[in-house]
Amino acid sequence: MRLPQATCSRTEWRRRRRLRVIIRRFSLVGSGASLMILGVLSVPTPVPIGFVLFAVGLYLAARGSKRARRSVKHLRRQVPLLSRGLNSIKHRLPPRLQAFIERSDPDPQS
């Protein structure tokens, strides 16, 4: 016995895809913000994991939001300590994070 095929109209397919995109962006920005908060809170601890958490959080938030992508470069320009910290841990991070840090560097010569 054959089961009836579930057909999906083009508009229904677009609506489902748009919902998946919205959920994905929301989860990226939410998890990025959570990691950034954890990173800021764990900077003064003896184990310097705070900068790494903050970098991963920035990356996730920037993947989910155009505004966050623009803000990262502005933030790094305004806070040189953050920019130097990200550049100092860049070699320890995965290639995607390294590329993100290089692209968002306001002064690539230094």
C-alpha cells in the first residue's frame, strides 16, 4: 500500500524556509550573546578562557546579524585592548574564527 505523498506548495516551502532562517539567526545571536557575557565574566579568572569565549561569542553573533558584523569592526576600533586580545589568541582558534578576526581587524598592518 502506497502512502500519499506530502506535497508542499512553493509558498509553503518558502514560509518554512524563512522560519528556519529566523530560528537559526535567533539561536546564533542568542548563543553568541551568552558566550560573550560568559567571556566577560571569566576574564579575571586565573585560567584565561574569557577572551576565547568572547571571540567565539562575537563570531556567532556576527554570523547571525548584519548589525553585529558592522559593530564588531567599530568596537575593535574603539577598544584597542579588545582588538589586541583577539589578535593575540587568533592563532589558537579554528580557521573560520581566524578569518573572521582578520576580516574585522580595523588596522591589519599592526
